[in-house]
Amino acid sequence: MGNLSGSHDFTRIRRTIESCRRLKKDMTKLRLLFLFLFMTLGLGITTTAAQEVSTFEPVLSLLWNQVRMQPDDFSIGCMPLDAPVYSFLYNADDTFPLASISKLLIFIEVARRIDIGAISEDETVDVETLNRYNLPRTDRGAHDRFMEQYPPDVQAIPLLELAVGMIQYSSNAASDYLLDRLVSVNWDSLYQRLSLTSTTYPHSLTMIPLLMNNHETGKVTMADVASLSTTQGERFLDLYIEDELWRQDEIDYRSELRSQFPSWDVQAAILEQHTATGTVNDFLKVLMAIYGEGDALSTDVKMMTRTALRWEDSPFISDHYLEYGSKLGFYSGGTLTLLAYGYPYDGAPVISATFLRNIPQRTYRELLQQDAIGELAHWMNFNGCVGLREAITSED
């Protein structure tokens, strides 16, 4: 139920992208469509949605226990779009490691450039070049699953499909390739447009495992953390991509290792000190720009971004939502993040951002396995953000 890491049909993605290119629907028309769907489909679904809410409780109890154990390592924001006065915020201005949700900012910039003609809709990506960004055993096979959508001998893929795959499969190779493609990006301009004040710029995701461990330096220890830097990690990634000898040595080194990463507390320290960070409040602004009525993003950019985030192949989503979209982020070392939008058949549209850090290793694995953060998003959607304060502070 609500699994946030499933596969997607690229035939449907291509078809939807083409529709976004041809049809410049404004958000008012989209809301009218949702209203029509609710009137024609929603009557038989209301009781099912209500019944499903209770099934979240066993999974959410693990998450709430973690929150009560480490309240300072949890941040959340939930906003009903039709009634922002009922929003709930908790530690929403504290900065947290972002993990893969920073890819949403990369996607928005790619979509914006396509929209203004700075990148051609027809631009393609050389697959051999793209695959040089893929570091084995570091992204749980995300890039490989993305590439399985194509024939084994494919030589080029559309850049926009790569950007969609970055969101839906969370390929680190995809995000790193696109960052290099956006080499002259003015993040300040985008951040001003989105009113972001407390979020650092996106960076390579593959540089993180290289910073933690590589054949040149070995696994870092806590004593090394203070001397590390993002610049150093980016240099390792450049060597991996461009220097054939360094690249092969790194591949050989990783193929021999049983454990790829340093100790859990060292990973947590690196994520906190040397990776992109941001706040729940900032990412609620991002979601508002995508799903709200404002004009920070053009209609076409909104539609492309909603298409990338939207879930279509889940029976649970189809049974309960007019639209559901999300972006999950996680990294060993105890970081877990989720951005979500949900418009239940029997409810109002809700946006939410949930960040956790420094999660103990065993709890982190259980939360990830049970998709607890995804279940929380559904719980918030079906409850319209009501009950969060009680859930966080309850001793039960």
C-alpha cells in the first residue's frame, strides 16, 4: 500500500509528456476535471478510504516511537491547500539533510529551461556517457532499474525522460548527469522565484559514497569528517567519470568490499555536515509552487513536474486518489525524507514534507522496509492534517 519506490511504464510516461507539450491546461481546468471525476467516481469510494485509514496505525506506531525518542531529529509540515489556516508545522525551520528530494529542484530547473527554449524538447542523452556516472553498489540498483525500461542496445534516450526517471526511479547517475548539463545554472534565480531561504544548492549524489569511501582514501573515520568537503567529493566524481585508470581502480575496489560504507555515526555526520540541507518550510513552498494557484512556475513547468511526481500504477492510489504525487529521499546514516501531494476522492488536496535524521540503524531499516513515511503521507491526506500534534506528543 502506498509503496514509494515502485516501477513506472515509460510508454505511459512518454504519452503523458507529449500531452503536456501539446496541451497547455491551466490549473483551473485541472481542478474542474478533478471535480468532475469526484462527482462521477467518488460516491463509491468514500467508505473504503475511511476504512483504510485505520490500517496505517501499526506501521505508524514505529515512526511515532522514533519521533518521541528523538523529537529534535524530526520535522514535518502539512497543509490543506483549500484551508492553509489548518496547517501544522513542527521544527519546520530547522535544517535537515535532504537526500534525494533535492532532485526535485534539479527537475524543476530542467523543466524551466525546456519551457523557455534554453533546452530543446528533442535533446537526447548518450547512454554510454550517462552510464559513466553510475557507481556500482551505491544507489540500491536505481539506475539499473531505470535503464531496464529501454532495450539493452539503446544508444540515446530523451533528456526529458532522463529527468522523469531521476524523479521516479531516483537514479543518482541521472541527477549527476543533469547537474553537469546545467553547469551554468543560476540557483539564486530559481530560489528567489520559489522564495527559498534556508536550502543549500543541489550537488552530486554520487559524490557522497565517494567521500565516505574510495580506493584512494579508504573508509573515513569520525576524525576525518571535519576535514572533508563537498569540493573534495566532486573531485572524486570527476576522476571516476573522466580518468579511466582511476575509474577502473574504483570499480575493482568496490567489487571486493563486503561493506561499502563507514560506521553509521560517521555516515550521519557526513550527511549533516557535507551534503545538501534544507527546511520543511522551504519545501512546502516548492510544493505550493507546483500544486498551488501561484505563478512562481509556469503552467507547463507545473504540468511537467506533476507528471514526474504522479503515481499511476498503484491500485491503492487509483482506488483512493484523484491525484497522488511524491518524492522520497533516504540515505544510510539515518536520513529519511518525503515530499507528497494527495487529493483523496473524499477529501481536499494536501501537501506535506516530512524529514527525519539520525535514525538508529535498525529503526531506519524497519521504517524503510515498511514505507512508514509513505503511510504517514496517506494518513495526513485522509485526515486533512488533523491529529498530528496529538500523534507526536502522545505517550501511547
